[in-house]
Amino acid sequence: MAHVQRSAAVFAAVLMLAGCSAGKTSGAPGMQPTVETVAAVASTSSTVALQASITEPSNADGAPSSVTPTPTPQQNSINGWVATFSNGVEFLSWTITGNAVAGTFSEAFLQPADTTATTDSESFSGTISGTSVALTFARSSRTTFSGQLSGSTLNLSVPQTDGTIQVQTFHPGTTTDYNAGVQVVQQAAASQQAEAASQQTEAASIAAEQASSSSAATQLANTQSGIDHAAQSLQRAMNSATDATSSLDALLSPLSNDLTKQTSDLKTVKADASKVASEAKTAGPDDPDVCTDAYTGQSDAYTVQDDGYTVTDDLSSYSSARDSLTADLAQVNTATTDLVNAQAALPAYLSASAPSDAAVTSVLSAGDTALAKDDKVASAAKAAAAAVANDALDTAATALKNAGC
């Protein structure tokens, strides 16, 4: 069962079409009553208790406000319960077999901002014990309903989200009454749709009039503002590209020290291998001392390899900075095009924020030069680090082979 915001649109017409007579207390100005739509059908003369998740329209003091058809004189002739509201109609029918009850809930309503009616139906089941009825709705998240049937009036107690209880009143009605109410809701939807279309047409007309009456001074100011904005965007892009160019060289400065250390560690591996080769000439196979020196050389080779990983980390940082600079230079080109396009609307206007063509060219040239130079440095460092690491590993492997370990 849906929670809906009801609007005052169909109340009088529903009453006439449904052949019902009932009064409705008006809510405070500006309030939008809410209803979780439920209508009931019953064929019992006992008082009925229902629990339901229903939020009915209310007045400013919180009292329920619903309008329903005129009660049928005899309870045992009631074959349906209908509740009508200012913007909708509800219908709940059931069949009672012993203590079991089952039926279908139907509703149609129109939200204040909608231009089409919303309709829904949902099955339910439950039990009747004395004057109490418990109903469980198939799809609703809140399924417990309670109420009382007094004469030809069905009063449902509805829990509210704030913890209070409101009572919603239903009176006898028929499928014909419900269908008449649905028709009125649909007519109201068509009326709101026509009204919305009329409002849109009027709004478009007003907008056109306002646009046509816009002064030349306002148009000029808007054009100048657009040029200023484009010039400022270009200057920001140039500043970012300049900063990125300056930082690119700094990211490559650790490479020299890292490669120097790696080369020094390679010399240690070479010394280890030379020692093993000398010892292996006089020692027997699998001599422990020779093998120890060979494994020391292997460990030193791994150190050289780790030095290469340090170089790789340096190059990774450089690669990220390179991507940022490339993006910044592309943004400078884009911002330049944007400024040219904006300036075309008013060639005589020169923004105070606009950089010179020479300044733009200088930034782009500096960035491209830095990329070309630093890419060569990075590529050479990567190759050198890999070569040194491979040399160290190969040297250590040869030493182990010579030691016979």
C-alpha cells in the first residue's frame, strides 16, 4: 500500500459521481493532506478490527479528514467499503470464509504535481476473531491494521510515522462508486495536464519577451564577462603547466645517485666473484668456505637488483608527473581555443586577464622541451639500471657455478 500526498482536486466531483454524501473538514491553508490509500469491502455485521499502514489526510490539528459515501442502512447488505478524498478514491473488498478473510485493495489518486493518475491494487489475507480482524497485505512493508465496525461505519486506526494514531472512516459503497471516483481522478489528471501545458506555454512566452527586451548593454556585459572568464581559465592552465614543467627535472635528480650506488654495488659483486674464482682453483669440490663466498656474492647481486628497483620507483614518479604535464599542456591548447572563440564575439574587447600570444607559446615550448629532454634521461636510466642488475645476477650465478655449490 503506497504512501501518497493528496491534493484538493477531485472532492466535490467524486461525491456527485459516487452518489455519496459526507462532510470534510478543511485543512489549514498550505497543508497537503497525506493518505495511504485503503478502501474496504465487508459482508459481516460484526465490529471489525483492522491494522493497516495508512496515512490519511488530516487537518491542522492532526484529526483525520476523509469523505465517504452515504452508509447503507443494513450491515448484512454491505458488499464494499469506499473512502473518497480530495484527490483520490480507495476500495477494499474481501471474502470471509469461517474465520479467514481474503480480498483485494484498489486505489486511484492524483499527486499535486502529477499530470497522470496513479492506480494500484494489492491482495491481502487475514483472520477474524470476534470483533477483531487482522489483515496482512501482500506487498506492503507495514502490514498490521486495526479498527472498529460500528453500524455502517468502518473506522480504521492508522499508526503514523511520529508514533501517533489517526482514525480513517469508511462507509458502504460499491464497485460502481469506486469506478466513478476513478473516472473523476482521471478527469482531474487531464485537467492538471492541460493546466501544466498552459503554464509551460505562458512561461515560454514570458521568457521570449524577456529575451527580446534584454538591453544591448546587458548583452555587451555578458559577452565581456565570457571573454574575461576564458582569459582567466587560460592563465590558470598556463600557471599549472609552468609548475609541472619545473617539477619534472626535480623528479629525475635522484636517478644519478641511485645509478651510482647500483654501479658501486656491482663492483662488490665482481670482487666477490673474483675471490670465489681464485679460491676454487685450490679448494676441493663443495668447499664450505668457497660456497660461503659464492652465496655472499649472490646476496650482493640481489642488493644490486634492489638498487634497480629504486631506479624503477624514481621513474614511476617521473611517469606520473609527465602525464600531468602532458594534460596541462593540452589544457593550455584547449583554453587558448576557448578564448579565441569567445573573443570572436567581440573582437574590439581585450580582457585585462588575457595573456599574450608570446607568453602562451613560451609555456607550450618549455613544456615540450622538458618532456623531450627528460624522456631521454629517464629512458637511459631505465636501460642502465636493468643492464647493471642483469650483470650482477649473471656474475653471481657464474661464481656459484665455479664454486660447484
